[in-house]
Amino acid sequence: MIKPIYFLQAPSNLGLKPPAADRVPGTFRAPEALIRAGLSTRLQAQGIGVVTAGRYMPEIDPATGIRNVDAIRRFTLKLARTLEPLLADYFPLVVGGDCSVLIGAMLAMKRAGRCGLIFMDGHTDFLTPETSATGGAAGMDLAIVTGYGADKLTDIDRQKPYVRESNVVVFGNRDIEAPETYPAKLIFETDISMITLTYARQVGVEMAAMQAVELLKQRGVDGFWIHLDADVLDSAIMPAVDSPLPDGLTYDDLITVLRALLQTGLAFGMDITIYDPDLDPTGHIARAYVDALVAALLPV
């Protein structure tokens, strides 16, 4: 069981590269599109709010190597300050937006207590300004919340790191073909645990989810936050993302994993990211995604 759901819109696209020279990423439209597909009403959300992001600027900041770094910092502070007081009475569902919304979520969680993170993503998102080809914070979010990268984002209010490496479990990634050539190889030097999709399938996704929780219990956390990037899903059913990958989780897998995590009673809240309505003109992908999220968060 979870607390009443508070639906917090975080319509940001600040952490992504432009999809084309004359366009901006469409992830900022995701909360509105998912509301239109019925997510907030079907989840019986007891509250609904919004934290607005700044204007998208495509240029990379020369001092940090990150796009929109100042806007992301301001947005992070606003999101954390909005989210923190909700944690006592609600299960906040932060609906993004790009993956940089995780920074604000984990800053809030750092202030609230000893929190773990289950990071469900097709990628590890452990790039840094030195290894990123795009300068997008959405590909650096896990590195940032564990203290790697520019201090302007990693050490807001002197809270670095927002979550300890040992309190993080990456779940369901499938982006590592060869460790020696992997762009985000820095993650191999950390204490972050990794349950790849290959391993999860070997043991069964429900068992893998329980193993993720057990790993965090062993670290003595008070609970955990769930980060859900839509590209953890198979690109055949979720192509409306900026970096789709084939052979990912099915919707049944997603429901099974989220139910297993939520039934522990240890989940503080969750963010969902990267769905881009511009890549879903008919809205049919949003409707299927909403069906799965409702089934997971409000199981029969």
C-alpha cells in the first residue's frame, strides 16, 4: 500500500539536446499529455501541482559543459522545496519532463532522511561533462545526484551527494555492450549496484525487484525513491523517447516490478520521465503507458 498520491507536474526539457536546429525537446509537454490520457484522475490523485521550468536555451555553458545549467539549478531548488513538505502525507508522483527532474527529487530526499534510489532506466545516465557528447544533464542525472560533475548542480545548498553511491540500485539498463568502451565507464568505479535487464530476466523480474530492495535494506536506508525513465521499456511499445532501445521491459514486466517495489511499503515516491508527446501524435502510446502505470500504482 502507498499513501495518497500527489500528482506533481515537472514540465522540463532543460536537460536534453535539441532534436533539430529549430526545435526544442517535447518532454515539457508530457505532464499535460499524460493528464489528458487520464493519469491523474485514474490514479485518484489527492492533490495536483506544478513546478515550472525556465526557458530552454540550446547553448552549452562553457564553464560547466552543461546545457541550461543555471535554469536547471533554479528548477531543482523549486522542485525540492515543493516536494519536501509533501513527503509526510503523500506519495508524490513527479511527472516530468526530462531526467534532470531527478536532481530536485533527490535533493528533497536528502533533506528528509537516509534514502535509497532504485533507478529504472535503459541507460545508466552516468555521463559527466567530460564524457557527454551532448552536454545534456538528462544523461548525467545519476552521476549528478551521487556527486559527480559540476558543483553548480551536484552541491546545491552544500548537500553533496544527494544520495550515497552504495544506496543506489540501477535496474533494467541494457546499454552496456563492452565495458571497456562504454562512455559512462566511471560508474564501474563506484559502489552503485546494477541489476541489468539481462540478469533480471534470468532470475525473473519480480525476484530481481525484490533483490534490489534487499540490497537497499542491507545498507540501512529508511526507504527509497523510484526513478522511472520511459526508455526502460522496449522501443516497440515506447518509441516516444529521445534515446529508444530495443528489447526492453514489456508493460507486464513494468507492472510486476513496480508492484513488487511498492508492496514493500518502503517507497517514498516516484518520478516518471522522458516520454515525449511530440513523438506520439495520436496519443495512443500515452494511453497504453497510463494503463500500465495505473495498474502498477493502483493494483486490483
